[in-house]
Amino acid sequence: MTSKALVFDIGTTKIKAGLLDLESLKINEVRQAESQVIYPSPGLAEQDPEWLWRTVTRLAQDLVSSSDGSVDTVVFVAYMAGLILLDENGEPLTNLITWLDERAAGLPKGVWSGLLRISGYNVFRLLEFLRITGGAPSSTGKDVISKLVWIRENLPEEYERTKHVLGAIGYLVYKATGTPVYPADDAHLTWLADTRRIPPEWSRKLFMRYGLDPGKMPTIMQAHEIAGTLTKQASRELSLSENTRVLVGMGDVAAVALGSGAVEEHRLHVYLGTSGWTAFHTRKRILDISHYIGSLVSAHPGYYLAIGEQEVAGGAVDWASTLLGFQDVGEALTAIAEVPPGANGLLFGPWLYGERCPVDDPYARGVLIGFDLNTDRREITRSVVEGVLLNTAWGFKYASKLSGSMEPVRLVGGLARSELVGQLLADMTGYIVEVPSAPELAGLRGGAMIAGFGLGYSTLEQYASKIKIARQHKPGKYRETYQELLASYTRMYKNVKKTFRELSHFRQQH
């Protein structure tokens, strides 16, 4: 029997679980469930932690019952910048606050106030963050430091009773092993860790600066390290042996970076799932504060991952497909194939939940320009898809300059299954685009890679060489057309930026 990893990829749209061979990376079986996000009021986005664990155990039982091999390890991959508070008995004091949550926008206040400011930041606070963490929190309030300050100010009793502050990954590892841990990449994104060394350590200076308690934070560990083995209860609920090892795990970004196969230094990959990003591995911390591109500790030991994250990608296409009456995204992508580039004069800005890269703007929202009485749903959908790719190309422009690589870029995520999307990315960036097999499962593949590496089966480079390329796209005849459209796209944002802020006040009142 072959040894397998049971890998979970927890997103805010889908929850995937897969059994993968630890030698070949073969994906044996996959199960998935719809994710559930609760929106109690505008700007808030949470998950019920007990519901999340029940969903994980249900998927595990289904997979394990059909497995013909032994499961050596469990790996949790999940979204980062989540937050949950546990009391001394390990019981949740809050729901799991997801990365989408903006309740803490503008916090900590001292970061964005003062006479001397650059890009909205207090110069002295920014320099301190850059020196210690290699980056800085966003004004959107989506970072853990901002959420913790909000909780301390607005839920003081819950904060006082907190024994463990965990992210989504850490919560699932705790449920499985009873051990509180904070994965290194997730810890980095709290902007409370000193990341000048790998693995990072919590910065007491930053905790003191913002009135937070470092004693509530678990030990920071690297993705490939073993957090523990299953508790009796978790063993029963997951239908696995108590001897099954559970790795510390990692965020979705780090897992996808490995699963894309772009593990060499400076090699670029683009992810287009519900959200999107452009990223590359680097030995040094890299920062472009003007375009909100920063570095996170990678799951690849000794490396950072420079990344420009964009809040909505495939999520915009899902939204448009449903709104315009298509059965699914696949039908929508097929329907728009014959609509010409530029969608007959339509331009769409996919900022449906604010933006981070290349502009840090929590007020940005979706824009559709150029429609008239003759516009049909195919043209609108084409403009949405092009808008997502134009936004990607806008961020890619700055990330690729930092990388310096001209090697073919790897494209993964659910949208990568579309040949049109792959060709659009090539045309808009001028890069050759390579799409690995099963691009939508890159996160599961990356989880299996880190499991095999942690257990001594293979190096990450050897694993990457086993990933097959399904398609390649070269820049084509519409390269110049999309360069012109990208220029119009960036001007569009600059022209409506002020209006976004004005409309945000109206949304809050209603």
C-alpha cells in the first residue's frame, strides 16, 4: 500500500479535501463542500468554527472509507489573516473572523495618524514595522493586528478570558491535536512577528506598542514540522489512527506557491481562484510599499514569498455568472468566447470587496463603464473576465519588476482551467503562461509536497519536477490591444477613486 497524505484546503468559497500519494503526488480522490461565511452586518465576515470542524470530519470520513492505502499524515491548508479566540478550556469565545472582515478598518489608529506621513502611514510607525516585520498592516483592517486591537477595545471581557489566539489553520490543528501552534507564514501576516530570521519570533516591542498580550500567542512553527498526533476524539471523528501525524501546515498562498511548481527563486506564479495574487520565492524580504507588495515567510524552508494579493478574482466571475443567469462559470466562459477583445467598449473594475495590490483601497467597489441599451449579458460577462485579468496584469507589472524573471509564469486556480483565461494572461502580461495539470488543486498538491518533505520522502524541488504542464500560452495578436485597454483601466480607477470614498459613507448609513 502506498503512503498518503490527507490534505484539507479551506477557502471562503470551497472546502476541499484530498488523498494524495506521498511519493508520486498523484491525486487519488477529492471531496469538496460549499464553505459558509456569515455576514452579520456590513464589513463583517465570520465562520462558525464548529460547523467548519464538522465539515472537515465529514469529508475525512468519506475519503478514508474509500482509501486503499495508509494515511501517514494530515495537513491543513487554509486562508490566512483569520482570527479566533479560545478560552482556557479550548472553547471558542468568538466565531472565526475571516480575512474578508473589515470591522477593524483604520486600526491601530497610530499607524495612520501624525504630521509626517507617507502613503497614508505615520512615517515612524511605518519604519518600525518595515524593520521588524518587513511589511506593514493595511488600512482595510483585514490584518490580525488590527482585529486584535478592535477586539481589545470592543470585546474586552472576551479578550481578557482568551488563552489562545489562533488563525484558521491553527484552530484546525488544535482541534486535531490539542496543541496550539501558529504557522510561520500566518504569523508573519499578523504584522506582530519579527521576521528578520526564519522561523520568525513574536515581537514583544510591537505587542507593547499596541497594547496587546504576547502571552496569548502560541509558538510559531514552520509548515513542515509536526504539531502532534491525533487526540482520541479527533481520531474517532476523522476515522484515522491516533498515531497519525498532523503537520503545522500553512496558508493557502504558501501551499499554492509549492503546488504551482514554481519553487525556484524568482520564478513567478499567478493564482486566480476566488481571490488572486502574483508571487515568487526569494531569499530576502522584498517590499514595494507603494503597490502593497510584501514578503511572507514561505513554506519553502529558508525562503520568503513576495506577493501582491488582490481581493477578488474568480469571485467576480462567479457573481456575474449567477447574476446574468448562466448555469455556472463554465457556461459563461463558453458563451463569451466569440465576444471580441474589449467587450464592444465595456470596462469592468472587479473591486467588489476593496483592494490591496497595486492599490490599498478598502473603499473601492465594482465599476462597469460603457454599456448601453444594446449591451447583452455575454458582453458584460466578457468585460468582467477581462477586468479580472486586467487587474491581475496591473499587479503583475510591479511584481514582475521585483522578480526580474522572464521565465514562463505558472498559472493555477479555478479560472486557470479556462484556455481563454490563460491566453488573456499571456496577452496582457507579455509572458509565456504555463498551466499545470489540475490547476484548481494546487493547494492540495502543495500540502502533500510539504507533508512528503516533512516526513523525508522527497525534496520540494524533486516534487516540483513531477508536476506536469497541461497547456502553454504565448502572447498573441491581441497583445497591443490589451496594453491599450490596461492603460484605460488604470485611468478608470484614478478617475473614480474619490467617488468610492464618498459612496462608502452612503453604504454605512443604509
